[in-house]
Amino acid sequence: MPIILYYPNNETCSLTPDDKVQVLKKSLSRSLTRYYPFAGKLHTPTTPYIDCNDEGVVFIEAKHDSQMNMLQHISEVKDNVGQLYVDGMFWPDSPHRAGIVGVQVNHFACGGIAVGVTMSHRIGDGCNLGSFVSYWASVARYGSTDHKEVLPFNPHFIQIRKTANSLPPEASALFPKHINAVTRKFVFPNSKLSDLKNKVFTEGGSTLSINNVTRVEVLTSLLYKTALASSSSFKPYFINFPANIRDKFVPKLPHTTVGNYVACMMVTTRDESETSLSVLVSKIKEQKIELERLQNVQMVHQRMESIISSLGTKEEFLDNNVNRSFLLSSFCGIPYNKFDFGWGNPAVVSMTFRSTNQIGAVLMDAPNGDGIEAWVSLDTQDMEIFQKNKELLSFCQI
């Protein structure tokens, strides 16, 4: 999921667009001395190690005749969004397929720039992408990796013994592809999210405490419920969402630990009676309690195997669950909208499933701090119904 940071032309900044590119290049090079594996290569898409050959990362510049404000207020991700980042970087037929990180700086006619950053999921997760860009931006602002403001973002590398068993091949069915997927943005202000919390609490009665219900939990439930209602016919579906578990391990891992330190939470709905907001929130909370028991990589691995086996035999799993997964990723709390390279914070940040053709939603903090932006991807026909749902729209910013 590439991240795209939009920086308007700031008249108070004396740097020209070309000057900004030089700052980005020099600071990126300095940052890679700490994040050294990111400058290496994967020999094949499935290579289980990185060749730290210091070859560097892909860095591309592109010029666009359009004005950036046309993209700043987009509510739908078009096919041409791939022009703003190193598209297809990790596909087998891509000339950059062995790379770990790709950067594309886009110049617009208005003088604004958009920085697209792509990172291979084989080396790290969304938490790593956030800490890496935070570190890079800090180096760009202060000009040195030794500056005290840079140190808190230093990467942390640890070695873990490889587990004896790998995940079964059918695990890939948890992340199905949808060729006709479209992506649209929906904004939920904090006031509306508070109203949604009250509604969930009222539905749940004494089983839920309004003070313990989070914005992400209630919004996840609303998006999933609406997606189910938008489908032509009810089938057993499930929410599949990865959660950062660095703070669950014993001892706890630093926030900047590099790797995929996530565990999947899964909420299955086998009947329409299980689609109420209060029921969905309660199930999400149950999953969170289970995550508290995970203390090491082996336990995470065992949990994933248990989830897959609980969904039936291999044949039942593939028959019943392919194309029925709603993948949700929450990046709330990661300061993507505060990545300042020296010319201010980005006016807009976008990150979607568009490049992977998956059904689900990406949640991010709104740039102005008021609420959550949800980038939702659904099949074209389902999206037509989804975006007209009255309950959903009652909590959206119109």
C-alpha cells in the first residue's frame, strides 16, 4: 500500500521544487545508513533474506501538467493514481521487482510536489513505513542523523529463530484479489464518531462501556456492516484486520522494530443477526483480549494456524472464504500527516488498497485532526449501493 504525501507550493518557503528534490535525495541517502537493509535487494520475490549490497533505492522524478489541487480533494481513486508512485515495483515483470523501497517525486504545474513512497511488505509493516518516513523527514529538517531530534526514530533490528513450519498456502485466501474494485474516500468527523459510539452503546446495553469503545472499533463495525448490506445476497463473511503487537511481546519490542510484527484479528459473521453494530464491536473486543496473550513470534504463528483450521478443512476454507474477506487496516495514530521535510506538513495523505485490488478499508487520521478518513474499496456494483447507505451517510461529513 503506497503512501502519497501532497505538499502544496508554500510561498513562505524559499526552496524551489528542484531544491526540495536535492534535500529529499541527500536526507534519504543519510537515512539509509541506519535503515541499511532497505538499500539492499531481494534476489527473487520469495527470497527469505535480503542481500545488503548498498545498491540503494529506486528514486524517480515525474512531471505533471495538471494542478495539484485537482488531486488534493479527490474522493475517488482512479486507475491513474499509479502514476504517482513506483507502480508495480514488486511484481515479477517489473524492472524494480528486487527493490525494497521506491520513491517517486511528482512535480505539478502549480509548483507543488507529491511524494509517493512504496515499501515491500516482506521487510516490514505499516508501522515500519511510518517510522522510516518519520526518520527520513527528521533528517531532512535537521540535516544530520546525529541530531537529537532524529534519534527517537532509530530502527531496531532483532534476530528471531525461524519457525519450523510455514503458514499453509491457503492462508493467501485471506487476501483475495478483486479485479473490478473501486476506491472512494469517506470522512467521519469526531462529533459524528461520538454519535456513533452512543448508538453502539445504546444497542449494546450493559454489555458495552461507552468509555471503552474506541473510534476505530465503531467505525470498523459500521463500514463492515454497510459492506455486507451492499452485497447482492448475504453470505458468511469475515473482517480480517492486522494489529500491531510489538507491545504485546515479553519483553516489549520498541515501536521502531523492523519486521512484520502483526497478528490478524478475525470476526466472522455467519448469520445476519450477527451484523448489528453492538455485536460486531463486542466481537472485536474479544479478539483484542486474545491478542494480549501473544508473547512471542511462535505464539503468533500458532494463532494464525488455529484461525485457518477453525474455518474448516482446506477445501471448505477455499470454497467458503475466497472473496469473502473484508480487509481493514487502521493507521490511526501514525503521524503520516505530520511528515515535515522542511517545508511544512502535507496537505493531504492517501493510502489505499487500489494497487492490490483488495476489498476493504484503510483508516487514517484526518489531516486537520478532526476525525478519521476511510478509503473504502469494493466491487463496482457494491460501491454504488454502499455510498448511498443512509445510516453510513448520517455519520459522514457531507
